[in-house]
Amino acid sequence: MPNAHPINSLGFAKPPSETRVVVAMSGGVDSSVVAAQLAEEGYDVVGVTLQLYDHGAALAKKGACCAGQDIHDARRVAEAMGFPHYVLDYENIFKDAVIDEFADSYLAGATPVPCIRCNERVKFKDLLATARDLEADCMATGHYIQRKLGAGPELHCAADANRDQSYFLFSTTPEQLDFLRFPLGHLPSKDATRKLAAKYGLAVADKPDSQDICFVPNGNYASVIEKLRPGAAEPGEIVDVEGNVLGTHRGVIHYTIGQRRGLGIGGLADPLYVVRLDVDKRQVVVGPKDLLATRTIPVREINWLGDGKFADQAEREISVKVRSTRPPAPAILRPISETEAEVELLTAEEGVSPGQACVFYETGGSRILGGGWIWKGR
């Protein structure tokens, strides 16, 4: 006998009232709109907000994701829309899974992307497990990305390229994608989200977007590393690629690959850029801009979202992002194992650094094929 209920907006063949959805609520406008919209549609909504760090500590900053005010804002939305809301203390999990690795990666001369690790190791792991414990049918978030059905659930870029968050979600596994929903991914703009917030009468309708990494005040990574790893900012030498000493620095953690300004080695004929960080020798290595150009990128810890097993894939043309702010660029993907690959950029890019993500996209389409982490290679 065919199911008597049509498929609802979250993909289940039952009434919204019988469909429980846990909404990950950061306290911002995006996740608040998701929760309000689903509640208005009659779903059995449960809001969950994670407290990720001590809000009285020096690491917390005004306007950060999951800060004290955000928890209050999420609770107000839940009260206004009439659904339960819970705050879970994930401070220790967040420190162990995200903050400590961020600090250690920076000390090793890498350029980490902690927002990806947070999604991978906290929101889409522990929080998703909590949603299952609450007997939810699915978990919804305010991310700007789309989930579409092909042979199975597929991950696609957001309709609004300016808001697309695919770079930060490449490590979402097929199993997680089966349980996740992204109700905002089809919207044409952030303005459309704010209009929905106003429609639902949400107090956060005009709340500014959070900026930078949630636990990094004013984008000052070095100050956070010094708090987390006292004594990490040891001075050393600035050298050229041939080892000639050009000056001194106040700690490798103050520098990133591709940096030009603030080196304190003016008066030279040609501009120099940071081309390598030698943590063991405490050296900042500088050179001409052309040394920043990279075409071959070793990638590991690959999460494959395409069809079939990754190790069985033939060499293929794809598009890749090596930074969230850059558009996908043509490349050739060469699988090495189930979790490793070599990516050859058809046009060299500058400032490619270990610790960043390399995200794979289908050429000429919107589907995210997965991605991995850039490393130094053998």
C-alpha cells in the first residue's frame, strides 16, 4: 500500500508534526531563521546551542559565534517560536578537537582552518550524535550550501556564490550528509534571509554577521597562540632563500606564507615575500614573488563525496579551491590512495600553504566532490 503522506519539505513521508528536527543554533540570524521557519511549518523543532569556550576568558570576543550573547539570542528565538532549546557545554571537546590543533599547527608553520575542524569534529560529529540521541529524524543548520538527491545525497554549492560555505564543509561524510539538512542553501542572498527573520519577528533580524575565527580576537592569531602556548613567540632570523641573514623577527607565529608587509627589512631593491617558515631553525625565509607560485599540491586526509571509491578514480579534470575567498580553479586530480592525492593546478597560484584545505568541485557544475588537507609532501 503506498504511503498516505506526501514527502515533506525535509524529505520525509510523514507530517511535519511527526518529524523531529534538531536545529544547530549559533545565535545568529541564519540558524535562527532555519529554526523559526521549520517551527512555523509545524515541525517538531528542538534547538541546540553549543557553548564552545569560556566566555569570561581572554579568548572570547564581542560578536563571536557561540559567545554568551549568542546563547541568549538563540534562547529568545526558541521562546518566541515556542520550541525547546538546550545549551550544551562543549568547551573541553572544542579545546581538544579544535583549539589545541590550531595552536600546534601554527607553531609547526602551517596555516590551519579551524572552522572546518569545528564542523568536522564537533558540530557534525558530537552534536549530530546528540541529535540522534534525541531521536531526531534529521539535523538542520544555517549553512549556505545545498543538499540534493542523486544516486544518494549530494553536496552542492549555495545558490548565492557570495555566501557559499562549501569550502568549510568539504569534510562532511556521506553518512552525515544523509542526516543533515540546509534550508537556506537555495536562497538568492543574505538579504532574503534577513527578510525572513523580519517576517518571523526575530530580534536578531539585523544582527551583524560574526567575523573571523570565533576564538581569535580581532584576527590576531599570534596573541592567541602566545596565550595557549606561552614562550612560543621566540625570536629568530629572517633569511633569504640562500640563507643570508637579512634581519630578525619576534617569532615565527607572527608570519604567514605570502606576507609582504611588516617584515622590517626595507631598503632592498625588490619586494620580498615570506616563502617558507622553518620552525626548527626559527627562521622566516623570504624571496621574490615568483617563488610563491605553486602548481603541484600534495593533499591527504581526503574525504570523497563523488561517485565510487576514491582510490578507484582515474586521473580527471576538476576545479579546486585552495582558499575560501578564491573561486574554483581548473586542476587535474591524481588519486594516490584512498586518502591521498596529487593536485596539479593548470594555472599556478600564490600563497598555497600547508594546513589549508584543497576542495574539489565538478568542472562546470555545482557539486562538491570532496577535498583534503594540503601538506608539505614527502
